[in-house]
Amino acid sequence: MTSISIVVGRERVLPVLAVSAVLTWLGDLLFWDHPPGASVALYACIIAATLLSVPAGGRSTRTAWIAGALLLVSSCATLLEISFANVTVLLTLLAVIMGERHFRDLDNRWARWSESLVAWGCAIGRWPWLMRRIGESELANVGINTVTSDRTVRSVQILAPAACLALIFGIVLSFGNAIFGELLVRSVRETTLWFFSFDFSFARTALWIAFATFALALIRPHPAPVSPRIWTRPLPLFTRADVRLAVWQSCAVFIVLNALFFAVNTIDVIYLWRQESRAALPGNVSFSAFVHHGVYSLTFAVMLSAVVIAIVFQQEPTISRHRILKALAGLWIAQNLVLIAGVFLRLKLYVDAYQLSELRVYVGCFLILVTAGFGLLAWHIAQGGNLGTLLWRNALATFALCFVIQFPDITGWVARFNVAQWQRESTRTLDLVYLEALGPGGWPSLIDVASSRNRAFSTALEARERVIRLASSEEIALSERNWRSFQSRRTAAGRELIDAAAHFQIAP
């Protein structure tokens, strides 16, 4: 009997079904009824390896391999602690690998990588495609019995000798090695129990569908359109009928805004930067309102400034290369940097008056990113590049920031900073509620407070009660988690918390 391959033209359906089934099974194994942890890193690496090995019309590009290496590094950060930055980096790198494998014919990298995101968004549309391909294949035309019977016979002929010998030697070795025998019995028992108690709930079925849909989009994504998508096309220049009028309008905008920012920066120099003048605020303006309530508004003003500058210099070269215009833009960029420095000082004063928070750390990181963006903007103005390149460089800077901040223990650093500040200053109070809310990163510092004997006894006693309460729930959580949920920082902090609680319960 002649073997029939499942082929439609050059499109093979069986590998697509097999890989999708394996990825779906792995998703269920790693994530169903288990909190995320090492499972995220393992699944991301498996997807990356699948994409790098799947036939896609040629060898993997250097960019794809670099993204794969960076993904391995990011997986190490996942094993430390899962965070928003870590998940963002993993998804970005997977989009890069997928774009380099499936959409290498597109003109530029942004077009290839963004097409991966579109493919994920259109993943549900691959099911009709798969059904059509199966319906058109020889599997449906000839009949499933004809195909499967021949393949089944061949598979049994190949695997039967190995299976029989494995069974015989497994039984013999189980009698000779007690540990192997126990492992074999346990495996059979667990497999039997899993088979007869399998959960076919609606939630689990929905999880299978989600993973299968995602896997299908990874292996055979939605094809890219013939014409470039709107966000991958070069951004057009703003043409003006009266070039001289456009130059004067742009200069007027920069002159007015420079004057406005100069006034704001001068006020900051007088009332914020000069230590001896901070008490001389106007009577109807409080120190808290001046320092603590303006961070986000000033940050928005800085971002809006960058947008205005980019738009002005997206005009035709006759306008954007005007010397006076470039000089005024450079002056405004400098004033924005001074304003950013004022926002940093406001953050510092907030921390000095109250305490450090995780949000304030991320605001500081964002301001660093904005500062880098203004540096790229100044380079853009000096070199006369296009706006698309500027946006691309800023996107790379954003990715670099996310890649870096996925490794440090930011919550732990915030907790240690606040506790150290509380220990140095006798008049300062410590927010134990926020310290506990920081999660595992704050637990070691909470233990330090509970062990403190040089500060207010009531604070140490409250911290001790919180440690005992948290340890009770964490001990249950640790017993229920396995390797899938492993995060080294949480595990270490949880064990330290349990040991400290046991010590506090014994100590008088």
C-alpha cells in the first residue's frame, strides 16, 4: 500500500498540527493550576527554540540569534523574579525572533517585528485557514482510515521491539534496584491517577484553546500584506506654501516657549534649588503643593515639549535646517533638561520628607529615559534625520531600559532604604503597611524591623506580628508550589520569613 503524505501544494499540515499540539500540552503542563515562575522562562525558551528551528525559507538571521541569546539572559531574570519589565522583554524578543523567521522578506526590521504583533492579534483567524488546509489535503480526500492504517502499521512495526524490551528490562531492573522500582511504581500510579482524574473544566478547555491558537500563530502566522502597513511607511514631511512664514512661525513658537520655560526654571532656582530660600514661598503656596504635587504635570510638560520639537522639525528641509530655528530648539532642549533636573530634585525632597516608594523609583527611571530621548532629539536636529529613525532609536532606548531594570531587586532596595532611613532618624515613622505591600522583596526588611531593639517597641512588635502572620500563609504557599512556580528571590525570602517567625514565637 502506498503511503500518503498530508500535503497541500508545498504546505504540510501534519507538522503544524504536531507542533501546535506539543506547545498546547506544554502550556497546560506548565501553567494550569500553578502560579507562574520558572514555567514562564521555560516556555519562552521552548517557543524561541521552536521558532529558530522551524523551516521558514532559509537559515535564521544574525538578529534572530542575538534575540535568542538575549532571551536566555532574560530567562535568568525570570528565575530571579517575574516583573512587568521581564515579561515585556520576553514578549518583545519573541516578536523579534518570529519576525526574523516568518517575515524576513519585509523591507525593514520594524516592519518585520511589528508584523509579529499583528499575527498574534489575528491568531484566531488561523483556525479557518487550518480547517481549509485539512479539508483540501489528501488526508480528507482519500480518507482518514486509509492514511492512518498504513501509518499505524508502520509505527507499530518500528516501535514494538523496543517497547517489549523496555517493558521486560524495566520489570527486571525494578526488582534489582529498589529506588528505580519505587520510581517506576510511582510513575505508573501518578499516570493512572492523572488519567482517571483529569480535569475537563471550562477554564482548562479555554486555556487549551488559547495556547493552541497562540501556537498556531507562531508556526503559521497570518501572511504579511503586499503593501506596507501604515505604521511602517516613511513619515511624510509637512510641506508649507510660504516657507518664510513657516520659519517665522516656528521661531515664534520656540521664542515664546523658551520664555515660558525660563520663567518656570527661574522660579525653581529661587525657591527649589537654593536651600536657604525654601522657606520664603508665597503665603498662599504650601511647600507640599510646590514640591510634591507637580512631578507628573512637569513630566507631561517635558514629554509634550519633545513632541512639539519633533513636529516642528518634521517640516521640509528648507525650514528645519534654518540656523536660528535649530539654535532656539537647542536652547529649549537645554531648558527641558533643567526642568527634568527640577523634577528629580522634587523626587528627592519627597523621599526626604516621607519615604521612598516603588512608583518613585520607576518615575526616576522614566525621567532617565526622557533625558536620553532629549539627547537623541538633539542629535536628530543636528544631523537632520527623519522622524521614523528618531522614533526607532527611542524604542531601542526603551527596550534597553526594560532589559536593565528586570534584574535589580527594586522592591528590596526600596524596603532597605526606608528601613535604614527610619533607623537613622529618631523622629521618622515607618509605614509598615507599605513595607508589607512590597511583597517578598520587603520581607527581609520587615524582619529587620521586627528584630530591632533600638527603636520604638510598638513598631517592632507590630512588625513581629506581621512576620508571624505572613509566615503562616507563606508556609502553606511553599508547600503547594513546585518547580513550575520557582522564583529564587521569593523562595529565599519565604524561607527566611518562616525561620524568623519560628524564632519570634519561641523568643520572649
